[in-house]
Amino acid sequence: MNELDLSSTNTAEGESGAYRNSPSAMDYRPSATGYDGRLAELEIENSRLHRLVAELLLKNQQLRKPD
């Protein structure tokens, strides 16, 4: 047996060869509409995170302010 032949190695119970048969990241090319939708989702998430950071900065500033 060739030492580099990994096809006959034992796998853990329940583990499948899902990664072996799935397309690689290089093969994945999102469609234009999928890309636009994902971009819109990320822009919404980005604005939500900006607001959250601003709120936390204000709270932190209020807590540090001497009474």
C-alpha cells in the first residue's frame, strides 16, 4: 500500500466524506443577485454594529464621568 493513499484510512463513526465531494472555495462563484443580496445584508449588519458601538461608547463615557 502506498503511504500517501488516504482512501483506505479508518474514519470516525458518523463521519462522512462530505468534504471530499463538496466543491472547493475556488469553485464557488456567487451569482450577481446573490452577491447583491449578501452585500445588502452585510451593509445592514455593519450599520447595526456601528450603532451598537456608539451606544456602548456613550454608556462607557457616562459611567466614567464623575458625579
